[in-house]
Amino acid sequence: MPRTAPLTPLGVAALSLLVEEPMHPYEMYQLLIARHEDRLVKVRPGTLYHAVGRLEEQGMVEAIGTDREGNRPERTTYRISAEGREALTRRLQDMLANPVNEYPAFPLAVSEAYNLPPAVVLELLDRRVAHQQEQLDLLLAAEAAVMKKDVARKYWIDIQYQQVMLRTEIDWVRQLQDQLRSGALPW
């Protein structure tokens, strides 16, 4: 079989679910939403069905049956193949070991912020911090919920990572604001 392109984030998420157990794409979608993994990967039912179709074409998943509930459309259940497990392992290893510059918008905005008056920058950064704090509060609530349900930590360590990243950004932005307000950073 020819070498395939690296797995997309949605492909990684789909294969990871199929490691747990065979399921159909809509069940995968529901589980991703229930676990709030849509904060990590862009997922919609249609894109997930297409992603699973591509994984099947590449031999990473295989259909193991089709069923129908009532008047609903037929649903094909998939399981991960040996090739899919191998691809998932390789991709996760690569993602964990090798940093990638994903060109986030905020560093660009910070580098060009001097084009705005300092009062405007301060106001916009206040809004950003408020939004980031809301996100942090949601992550703290999510952590409390999974801890209450006694979900194994290995399934939600990303929540703690995101909390640290948000706290770090909030602290950095507040320091920048202090420097702007005090004149320590001439504008």
C-alpha cells in the first residue's frame, strides 16, 4: 500500500476512539462532543464521516457491520486496523516529539500592535484576558467534573495543559499591560 499523508487531527481523534472500541461515525461524533474534544479538533458530523471514509480507503479502519435503528439511516460500524494502530502510534509520537509552528494569530497581532494607540491596545487586551479567563474557568469546571466522575487522568491531561497555557498567556498579557500603563514600554 502506498505511504499515506500524515493523519489529520480529526483522523487522530477518530482512530483514538476506535482504539477504545468499534463504533460508527455518529457515535464517534457524539463521544467527541460529550468529552468536549471539539475544543481540540474541529469536528462536524459530515467532516467526521469523510475522515472515516478516507481512513477506510487508506486501510486504517475497516467496516465490521451495518445496522439500523428504527427509521434512522443505516450506520456502519468501524474498527481500527493494524495499519491504523501503527499510523496512529507514529503520528502521536511525531506530534509529541516535534514542535510545529502553527502560525497562531495572537503572536502576529502582538508584533504589529504598535500600529494602534496604547489605550486601544490596553482595552483590547482587557477583552482578551476576560475571554481567556472564561476559557480557564470552563477548563477548571471540566477538570472538576472529570475528577468527580473518577475519569482516569490520562484521558484529560490536555485540560491541565490548556489551563497552564491560558494562565501563562494571561500573566504575560497582564505584564505587558502593566508595562504600557507605567511607561516601562514606550509606545
